[in-house]
Amino acid sequence: MGCWAIVTSHAAASYLGQGAGKPYWHSPEVQAAGLIYVAMAALVMLLLLEIWRNLRRFGELARDMVLHRGPAGSFVAQNTVPELQPVAEDFDRLVGTLHNSAANLRRAAEDNAHAFKTPIAVIRQSLEPLKRLLPPEESRARRAVEMIEGSVERLDGLVSFARRMDETTADLLEPPRQRVDLSALLERVLLGYRGLMEERGVDLASRIEPHVVVRAGEDLLETVIENIVDNALSFSPPESILRVSLKRADGAVFLAVDDEGPGVDPANLDKIFERYFSQRNGGGQAVAVQGGGDDGMPHYGIGLWIVRRNVEAIGGRVEAANRPAGGLSMRIRLPG
């Protein structure tokens, strides 16, 4: 905190006549120094208090920006300490850069997908009359057309994959924060899977607490739900049960999806959330992938990676665990 040393000098007669037998703090020099010290300490405390108040306002403004509460403000407008002016300006530039980067990524993802989807659709439509015109005995030509069709489908999947990657990156930079009825969204998404579940012989057992509201983006949450349900269905054997539950407890929201598939090697439980990591190689062994799977559908190993990135972007957490009765359990915790 600092230490003061006061050294004074007096003529012997003066000292004996005035200072002898008196406490040192009764001397004018010490009293003046004490007043100066108290005044300096008061100024420092006032400055620290003002800086603390500014930092509190900065923190509240940052939370409002993240949660999209109220009109957009600036750190410079909230600042009242000249010494913090450069910091406030840097914060405003950083926020503007992140906002522009997220908007540019979303715009580029949409523009690129549109630019690629149009010629892909033209190629796909142009192949139809060629297939009808080819005689049955032209096996090599038919095989070539089939290869072209397969390559077009794969290219279409790659375009969708690239768009999802760009949109996920944009959501990490600027995650949306609206009030979303997660209960209604979950029921709507599960309703869309009814036909696929019936086709695969998988029963759905759902326990969804009504009117569970979270702050996030509806598209972001829908992507999370779809990827988790897709992953669970892809490993669910016929005549199995897919269990989905949603509840609010202890100020948080808990979403769980349990399947009765083969489960995951305990050594790979955390790796399944890594990019380009998949278990779809037919042998139940996790491998890094860059393309299609054995079921004929394109798998890029990013579904659960997107789930974790989206959940963490809105302050949540996702975990996976093997069920004692068999299968995998996915647990998501979101701030309430």
C-alpha cells in the first residue's frame, strides 16, 4: 500500500523548546503530509470507483448484445472515463467486425449454395431424357449415366455440407438469441420423423414438458435436434425404441435422446463430437471420414460436431454416454 518516511531537521534549541515530549504527529509537517495522503487516497478511490462503474456498464452492454436485449448501443457512449476511451473504441470496432463477419459468412453461404445448386439441378434434369433414350443393351452407356448421377448427388451433398459449415461458423461468431418455445419446436421436428421411424420399425417414446422456452435461434436449435435424432436413428435397430425427453430443472433446460443401438467405444465418447469423425464403417468402429457411408447416404462426420458447436455457442453443454441397457444417450443442457 506504500510507506511514508518524514525526515525533519531543527536547531537544537528550537527542538528542545517546541518538539520535546510531543508525539510526532503533532508536528505541522506530519499533519500536512497526512492531509496530502488522505486527499490522494480519496482521489484514487474515486477514480477506481468510476472505472469500476464503467466496467460494470461495459459488462451489462456486452450481455445485452449477446442476448439481443434492447436497442443496440456502443461502448463509447457508455464510457465516462477518458482513460478508457481507447478501450471502448476498440470494443466497438471488435463488435462491428464480428457482426460484419457473421453477416458476410451467411450471405456468402447462401450465394455460393444458390450458384452451385442451379447447374446441379440442370445436370440432373438433363440426365433424365438421356436415360430414356439409351437402349437397354447399351450397358456401358447406362453405367456411365449412373456414375454421373451418383457424382451429381455427391456434389449436391458437398454443396449442402459447405453451406452448413459456413452457417455454423457464422452462428459461432454471432449466435442468435430469441425466445424459442423448445417444446413446440421439438414436437414439430419429431413429427417430421414419424414416417422414417415407421419405415425403419423404430418406436418413439417422448416425454416433453410443455412451454419450455430458451434464448437461442430457432434454426440453430432445429439443426441440433435434427442432427441428434438423425444420429440416433441411423444406429437404431428395427423394433427398438427411441426415447426423447425435455424438461426444465434447477434453472436450466435438459434435452435427452436415447437409442438402443450398439453404443460407442468408451475411448471414443468424446471423439464423436470431433469434425470428420464417424462410426459408420459397418463394423461399429469409429474412423475419420471425408465422404459417404455404407448405407449409401453421404456422411461427412460433422453432425455431432455441429451439435456441440451450436450448443456451446448459446452457453450450453452436450455429453454422450453409453446406456447400461445398451445404446447411446445424448444429454444437452441449455441455460434456462
